[in-house]
Amino acid sequence: MSVNPPIWLKSVATRVESRLREFLQDEQDRWSGLDSDLSVPLGELTRLVGAGGKRLRPAFCYLAFVGAGGNEKSKQLLDTQAALELLHASALLHDDIIDGSSTRRGEPTSHTRYIAKHLDSKWAGEARRFGEGAVILIGDLAFVYADQLMTGVNSITSKIWNEMRIEVNIGQYLDLLGSAQRERDLAKAERVCRYKSGKYTVERPLHLGASLAAPEQADVLLEQLSSFGLPLGDAFQMRDDVLGAFGDDSTNLTGKPIGDDLREGKPTPLLAMACERATVAQREVLDRVGDQQLSQQDLAKIQQVIVDTGALEALETKISSLVEQSIAAIAQSSLNETAIKQLTELAEFIATRDN
């Protein structure tokens, strides 16, 4: 059963969105003065960061910051929240190219927009190389802008920020490699799950917020927040994996069309658990995962095997267990009572969401 997003989440998102618009508009104005063509890539970045999303990373950062005694009106907090969204945008831009995705949040992906522009304008060279090259650069811009917003943070927060950026890239590489190698090992799939998304969605934003507010308490706070954030981050990505395989295209807002992860052969815990439990006949069906030409009928057969093996039920049980573990951990933390309550609400939401 899906839990509605907490009411307070919208106010956090609104402040971050306002800061992002302000920051990116200043950059667009600055560089358009040099060359009007530079308005387009910065406009595309603005479009992407304004195209939706739940702003979960800024929310976790915010709750750890105020829970550790920080002033919620802090500009450094707001800039860190905006930096998290720009880092996320960078990852999405690059990820869509790596995966060859045509849609993101129900809209054409950035590189397909640039490919179409090249074709429509009858420009020289190969449209695909132009489109992908342009968007790699836009993703790099987002990465640099995120760093720019982190200027002036304390040394502990800076170290966490740098480690998180490395972890994101490590996770993306493991995901890419796992797809190429048709990896079906559960331990490896869970490692990919944690590093490509879980840590930088939950644990590291919590660490950033707490270390900004109370660097002198970092030794205690970071350990407490990892006890909450690591299992919850795993549950978050596992829920994404379920939605990616079984969601509804008409309501899915996770990013890409339903079935794309199965066509790409992503090394997910869900698929690993199905392979562990499959009969010889079922394994033959699962061996089709990773075929880019899978039809809707093929996808339906794979989905049925995942259900019949008991993998879906087992993963749902694991998600529930991870969330319970997280909630129990945060209840014992030294954050203030309000932050603990809101982190509990957020944990319940992201683990049961249906989009």
C-alpha cells in the first residue's frame, strides 16, 4: 500500500527549486552575454532540474541539519541542497546516454532533444554524436556548478561531498559492467544497488546536513545516520527496481519506461533473486533479460517468472525489513524529536511509493 508524501516535503522542495532557478538564471544571463548560443545548454539544464522529482536528497540533508541543531534558514544549507540536485541532474544526463534512454519523467531525454535539433537544422556531422556530446558537457556543467555551491563548507562536509561524488561514479561503473557481464549474483547486485543510488540518495545527504550543522559531533552523528541511511537507501533502490519491472507507464515517474531495466539487463537484486530460485525452464525465460528487442509479450513472460519464483514477494519482505531496521535506528539517534518523526515519515513514504 502506497503512503502519500509527507506534507512538509513540498515546502522543502519549493525553497530548493527557487534557489536553483535563481542560480541557473544568473549563469544563463552571464554566458548568454558572451554568446547567445550558450543560452540553450543552460536552458536545458534549467528545464531538467525543474521537470519534477521529489527532492528527496535535499530533504534528507535538511532533516539531518535541523535535527542536529542547525538554523533552517541557513544559506549554506540551501546551497548544499541545491548542489545535491545539480549532482543528481548530472548523473541523470549521463545515465540516459549510457543507457540509451529516450524518455525521462515522461519527456524526451536531453540527448534525444539535441539529436532532433541537429537533424531538423540539417547541421554537419553525425546527429547522435552531436547530441550525446552536447549533453555530456551539460552534465559536466551541472557537476561543476554543484561543486561551486559547496564552496566554503567545513573540511568534514567537504570530505563527505568528495567521497559521495566518487561513490556515484563507482556505482554507475559497476552497474554498466554488471549489465555487460550479465551479472546475476545477489551480493554483487546489492553492492551496485547501494553505490549507484542508495548511498547518495539517503546516507550521504544525511551526513552532509549533520556535518554542516554540528561538525564537532560528526563522529557520533555520522555513525547514527549510517545505521538509518544505509538500509533505507538499499530499500529505496530496491523499490525503484520493482517499479522499473512492474510499474505502470501511465503513472510511473521514476524516470524511464517500464521494462527498460529488463531490456538493458540491469544487475538488480530482484533479478538475482529470481535467477537463484528459477527452474531450468524459468531460467531460459530469464536469460532473455538484456535483449534490447524484448516485446511487451516477452516482458510479461519475464515478469510472470519473477512472480512465480517468489522473488518479488521475497524482495518486498526484504524492503519492509530494511525500513523497520532504519526506523528503529533513527529512533535511537541524538537528533531532535521533530527530525526523528519526519525521517520516519520519509522512510515509510519512499519504501512504499508507487512512482
